[in-house]
Amino acid sequence: AQSVTQLGSHVSVSEGALVLLRCNYSSSVPPYLFWYVQYPNQGLQLLLKYTSAATLVKGINGFEAEFKKSETSFHLTKPSAHMSDAAEYFCAVSESGGYNKLIFGAGTRLAVHP
Amino acid sequence: GAGVSQSPSNKVTEKGKDVELRCDPISGHTALYWYRQSLGQGLEFLIYFQGNSAPDKSGLPSDRFSAERTGGSVSTLTIQRTQQEDSAVYLCASSLLGQETQYFGPGTRLLVL
């Protein structure tokens, strides 16, 4: 069975500092991996995805993530945090080759302070 | 060009009542998914539609939950005899068949008193 672990339910950074949100997955088949962002009272917006092409994936709003098979990780980074990045971030996995039921991590709430 | 829409945006109901939640997927999206977001359980998959068929209902928590899709478009999630533990945000997503990117609606926030 697939699963996702997000280390740290809350992360706080200063504006301009590096953002690092951690995600580890388990999957018995090659996975597809996703990062979604959720702003208050809104649905989920796709930030970026890995689908077995390049291991370093660039997404919207300056975010990127690197797929590391040996570490079963897909950590999300952004070099310089902006106040508007404050939101909840979800890592998700689905099986490649089939329909794409998403299995989500518990989420990480990112706070950005001046 | 509209995204996924859901209605109502908020629903307050009394324990024991039935509720219907609606999802309008992006036009042309054959695949449709329902998820539930609750404080205790996080984001969890409920059901998947391919066209009007539901080949995966494995996430429906009990037989009080059912869903249908008609015309390969609109989907309705029905919860019968609601319980307080059904309180959650119900999210709908759609995608092109075989495509991995799902587009989410804003959700329906359900509160069972």
C-alpha cells in the first residue's frame, strides 16, 4: 500500500528565508508524486508534480522539488519565502499506470513572519 | 473554461438528516474523484468515477454514503442519516482520463449538529 509522511505539521520561517517542507513516501510501484497548496477556505491547487521524467521538478510560485528514489523522498523547497506563501501544503502519491487515486500526507502548515 | 464547481459551499444539518453534495467537473473531464478533509483523518479518498461508472468505491466510510454520476458530468455525493463525525470538507476533483493532474473544486463544508 502507498503512504506519505510529511515531517513537521507546522513550519515557521522568516520572510526571505529558505522554505523546506519534507515528504517521504512508500510505494510498491513507480509513483507519481505531487505537492498541492491550500489557502484558507479554498480547494487544493497543484504546485508541481513528478511523473518519472526529470527528478528535479519546478513548479509555480518559485517552488521546486527533487525526487530521490534512494531516500524515497520528495521534499519541497523555495529559496526565499514570501508572506503570500503562508498556507497548508500537502504531499501526495499515486500509482503510475493506473487511475490516479491520490494518497495524501497529513499536511504542513507554513507560517511566514516578517 | 470554468474550473470544478461544488455546491453548496456550506451546509449545516441536523444529525439524522440526509444531505446531497454536488460536483460539476471541468467540461470534458471523464475522471472524477471525491475526497474528504477532516480534522481527525486528514485528506482521504472516497470514490472514483470513470464516466458514469465507479470502479473504486473503497474509500466510502459506510453504507450511509453513496454517489452517482450522470451524463458523464455532474456527480452527487449523498450522505444518509448524517452523524456528527461526517462533519468535514468534501472535495471533488476531475481530470482527463489517463492524465495524472487532478483539478480540485473549492469544497463543501458540512457541519452536522
